[in-house]
Amino acid sequence: MDFSAYRGILIVVEQRAGTAKNVSWQLLGEAQRLAQKLDAPLMALVIGHEVEPLAREAIERGADRVYLCDAKELKDYRTRPYSRVCLHVIEQAKPEIVLMGATYTGRDLAGAIATHLPTGLTADCTQLDVDENRLLLASRPAFSEKMLATILCKQYKPQMATARAGVFMALPRDPSRSGEIVRISPQMNPDEIATEVLDFLREMGRVNLEDAEVIVAGGRGLGGPAPFALLKDLADALGGVVGASRVAVEAGWIDHDHQVGQTGTTVRPKLYIAVGISGAVQHLVGMQHSDVIVAINKDPDAPIFRVANFGIVGDLFEIVPALTKTVIARRG
Ligand code: FAD
């Protein structure tokens, strides 16, 4: 097949209730680097209801052109109507690369689109690049995360990948950027859509590390599940969430959802407080790009202090409650 008409990169922006997932902006940031290498346009696709501000934001964050499909029936994500819009835009825009976040929604949508096109899809990437033949080098951990596999899609276009949240850096908003907004109509009539969203149950306590601005994470130093309550108090005071090292998760002290690191979630919060965590490389890869890192550890030689902006050497059982008290007092 002749794929010479395919040019540019398309990022599918994921949103819920009009708020975009950070991973979408992180992908736009990384894709701008790739688009410059390819000398090709960077496009975004925004689907939802009353989501025009996100189209504008996509331009401010690097997109040259944004496809906007805004309709009442697209308020909530549903696979068929969303994938129809994506397929229509892919047919119209002919991007050589399509990227989206490796979230629950992104994985579902990307799979549906790739199957339909058909093309290859590399899921859960942690590195992206392009080579001199304009091939996407989509890298992801493989074999129980012991190796990094780079996967190429040589036969089909567009080349597709989903990428993990937190591994790439979003560009700051630049209100002076200009770009084109192309309006797309929904590709299905409401009465053709077989599924209906009745309600959203809160996600049963599942922690959202990916979008958290503050994370207070605990490790083996906590010595058991109960001290996680101390971390929760500090996280609540700071408007954040609780994270954990793998040791704490494997000991059964806290759910895997909370795990930060190579086999957990990669995070990029504004503030990361590591409590009783030594700083093993598998943990560091998941949090070292946080804006500010505070480490609390009784061992002054703990490797975590090498990546920390602020280090507190001492017993977490004294320091964490004192910090919480101070934060609450300062807040008034
Ligand atoms: P430790 O290394 O035992 O550190 C505990 C720290 O607590 C020590 O530094 C100690 O000084 C401090 N401490 C003890 N008591 C106190 C106290 N009272 N006050 C203050 N400080 C105290 N790990 C992850 O975290 N995430 C991953 O995704 C991950 N993936 C992995 C994947 C593979 C393939 C492998 C092989 C390993 C992976 N690991 C991962 C495990 C990793 O190698 C480490 O074993 C783990 O991160 C260590 O957890 P920790 O820091 O909680 O425990």
C-alpha cells in the first residue's frame, strides 16, 4: 500500500468533565520534539461536550492544528462513538503517528482503532523516538520489566502507541501560540449508540497518582500498614495522595495502585515526599522527575538523598506528625 500521504503526529486528548488528563499534555510535549525531527505538523484531537477550551489549550501546549468534535452525546467516553470520530479524523488528517495515554480509556480506544484500521499498536510505552525512515521507535518495558523492547510498525500507517503517564514533560502553556481548530461532526447518531452511561460510581478508592500534585510515599521504613495513616494525614493536609514503594506493596501494607516506580506508576507531581524509602533505582525511575523531592530517612547515606531537593535525617515517626501539625497550623 502507498502510505506517502501520511504525515504528522496526532495526539488524542483524553478528558473527563472538561478536564484533560495530564498524560495528554505530556504526550503533546514529547510529540513536539518528534514532529520537529520529522518536520511534520503536530495535531490534536479533542472529543467531548463543551470541550472547546481544551482545543485552545492544546494549541497553547504545542499543537498546530486541533480537530474538535463537541457534541452532547460525546459527553462521556464510549468506545464506538469515540472510535468512529478518531477513525474519521485519521482518514481525513492522515497522520503517520497516533499517540494517546496508556490510561484505561486510552488502552480501550487505541485497541479499537488499531484493530479497525488495521495497524500495529505498541501499548504502555516509556520512550518514543523516530528514525531516519520516519519509523516510530516505540519502547516499552518487557519480560517482567527486565528489558526495554523497541517496537516498530513497518508495514502499516498510522503507527500507533499508548504511553505511560508521567514519563514525558508537558510544555508550559503559551497563550501567544496560534493554530487552527477544525470542527468535526459526531460520526454516529445518538440513536445508533447501543450503550448508555447511567452514572459514574466513584472509583472505589482507587488512588490517582498520575494526576496528583502532591504525593507522600512510604516504604519499608514504616514497618507495617498502620503508619500509612500518618502519611495519609500529611497527604490530606497538603491536598495530596499516598504512594508507596514496592516493598510496602508486596508486604501487603497497601494496594498496588499506590506503587511508584518501574513496575508501578511513573509520577511527576509538584511535591514528592519519600518517607522511609531508601531510593532504589527501580523506585527512582518512577519519581525522580518530580518538581520538588523531600526525603525523610534515618540513614544519612540513603541513596534517596542524592535526588532529593530537601533531606530530613531522622525518625519518620517523629518527623511526619510534626510536619502535618505545621502544615495544618500554617493553613490556619
Ligand atoms: P528499603 O530499601 O528497605 O528502604 C527502607 C528505608 O527506610 C531505609 O533507607 C531505612 O533507612 C529507612 N528507615 C527505616 N526505618 C526508618 C524510620 N523509622 N525513619 C526513617 N527512615 C527509616 N521498587 C519500587 O519502589 N517500585 C517499583 O516499581 C519497583 N520495581 C521493581 C522491579 C524489579 C524488576 C525489581 C528487581 C525491583 C523493583 N523494586 C521496585 C524494588 C526495589 O529494588 C527496592 O527493593 C525497593 O524500592 C525498596 O523499597 P524501600 O525503599 O521501601 O525499602
